[in-house]
Amino acid sequence: MDTKIEKKKGIKLKHIVIGSGILIFLFLIGIMIFGNAGSTLKVEKDKITISEVISDKFNDYISISGTVNPISTVYLDAYEGGRVMEIFIEEGSMVKKGDVILKLENRELYGQILNSETNLALKQNDLRQTQINFDSKRIGGQKSLLESEFQLKKAKRKFKQFQALYEDELIAGEEFLQAEESFELAEKNHEVNTFQVKQDSLLNTSSIKELIKDLARMKQTLSMEYERIENLNVKAPVDGQLGTLDAELGKQIGRGQGIAQINVLTNFKIESTVDEHYIDRVKRGLLGTFERNNLLYNVNLKKVYPDVKAGKFKIDLVFSGDKPDNIRTGQNYYIKLQLGAATEAFLLPRGAFFQSTGGQWVYVIDSTGGFAVKRSVKIGKQNPQYYEVLEGLEPGEQVITSGYDAFGESDRLVLK
């Protein structure tokens, strides 16, 4: 009879092989399903902004806000210090060149002028006395010269007479010698007197010239001090509108201290600031436009300031053509400043994504609309509406243009 063989219980090799295969299969399925879970993020579609890339003309301009100011401002300083005595014109009033704005008082200056006048009077007296002395001395010199000339003539005549008598042996030799010596003495005395009169004349003339020069300088100094008195009347140097006036009755104003400013209203300029991103492209001569009361006005970039502060630099624009009728200092205008000519380009609407990526990559929506993936792009110029796309995108493609801060480092966004 046959013997019944019982099956052995336990794990066999084939069971191990089958189980291992199942585990490997499940592991591979897990990788396929969850392998990218760390770089995938689910995003609600209605909470993001999606924009389409288009092909159109790119207008190369920036929008800036500018404030209207006078074409120039003249700052008024005190030529002389003093105490404010009277104020004739108030802030905001129109002034003409030469109008007295306020009057100062300076007692120290009055004292200096009084001293100068006294010194001038003394110098004038010195000059007159010197002239009197010179005239008196000149007359005395002329008399002395005439006397010496007279004595010379007498001595010469006597010498000639005695010389003739001596030659005829009618007088002694001693008498002839005395006559000759008297003549020589008279001659030398006349030469000395002539030289003395000449030197005195030169010396006195020189002294008088120096006194006259000193007198002229003192008169000039006094004239300048009179001008300083006139400068106590603070006058408008140009026509315009009196701006800030830093003066009160009785207030002490120092020499050179700023008192006021006068706004020249013959024309206006618009002062604005531009982001330093455009510093290499904003130059003199650029054109801009702005709209006011449904009318378009043109401006021209006149000046670019070199300093950059808080990431911005200043510019001045002036009108090229008509100005608004109701233009006032302090008004704000929103200006389109043209940086270049319009060109054909691929355009992507501006959005907050640029602050996160710097324009180096974007999330592009798949054609199915179910997810978005990262893609490297290259952004060129930008205006207030669009970015110029240089590489990485084609017209018709859709891009998430809202902020990316909530997406972290995700490479793939699942839209739901």
C-alpha cells in the first residue's frame, strides 16, 4: 500500500525570491510616485497670477514722478550784519530787482564811519599844512637863491675888475687874490643854494604826492564804508517771488547769514528722482511727456546729478514748448521718460516674481494647465508694463507672474 507523504511546513527559497521581488517592485513604484515629492508643491490656481507672453513693440520708457519748482532760486545773504529794524516785503510777495526787503541797523559800523571821517579830516589838514609849509619854504629858498645869485654877480664883477688892474700892476697881488677867492666862494655858495632849493622842491613834492595818495585811499575807504551803510538795506537782486524769509523785527543777523530766497518765475523745471538701475541710460537730452487736463506736454532732460542717495539719483527736466496754464510750484506730474526707440520684442507683463528671481527664471505653465515647472530665462529692458524677454520663452506661453516667496525651492508646482 502506498505511504502518505506529508508536506513540510516552513519558508522555502522560492518564497524568499517572490517576496524580495514584491518588495523591489513596491520600492520602485514608491520612487516613481513619491521620488519628487520634496520639489513638488500643490498650489491653488485662483491665488496666483498667470500672464501670457506676447510679441509686440516694446516701448523703452520709465514712469517717474516730478515736482514743479522755479527754474532757478537766488539765495539772499546779508552783506552786513545788524539788527532788523524794518521789514518792507512779506513772504510770497512779488519783488522787482532793487526793491528793499528789510533794513538793518549796525551801530558799530556807524562808529567806524565816524572814525574814518575824523581821520580823513585830519589827513586833509595835514595836506593843507604841508602845502603851506612847502610854499613858505619854496619862497624862502627862492629868496636865498636870488641873494646868492646877486652876490655871485657882484663877486664876479669885482674879480674881473681886479684881474684887469692886477694885470696892469695897478693893485697889489693880495687884493686880487681876495677878489678871486670871494668870487669862488660866491660861486660855490650859489651852487649849494641851487642844489638845496632843488632838493627841497623834490622832497616837498614827494611828500605832497604821498599825502594825496593817502587821502585818496582814505576817501576810497570811506566810500566803501558808505556802501556798507547802504548794504544795511537788504535788496532783491532779481525779479521774482520772495520765498522763505528768515527775519523778525529786532532779530540780530550775522554778516553772510542767509536771510531769504527769491524764486525766479520766468520759467519752471521739474525735479525728479530715478532708480540707480537706470543710471547708465539716463542722460541729458532725453525726452519725456506727461498728460494734464487731457493735454500732452513735452519736457526735456536738462541735468543729471552725479550723487546717488538711498538707491536713487536726481534729475531736472525743463519744458520744451507749452506749459500748463495753471502751473504752480509744488505740483506733481507723472512723466513718461523715453529711454530709447520702440522695438519688436517678446513681452512678459511685470509682476512680483522679479523680486524673487531677479529675472533669471520663472514658473512656466504646462500646455495641459495642470502644473508649472521652473525654466531659466533672460530678461532685458523693462518699462512700467512689460519685461523684454531675450531668451527662454515664446509667445503664447503662460507664466506665473505673482510673487514666488511662498513656493520655497520647489521645482514643480501642481495647480489645483
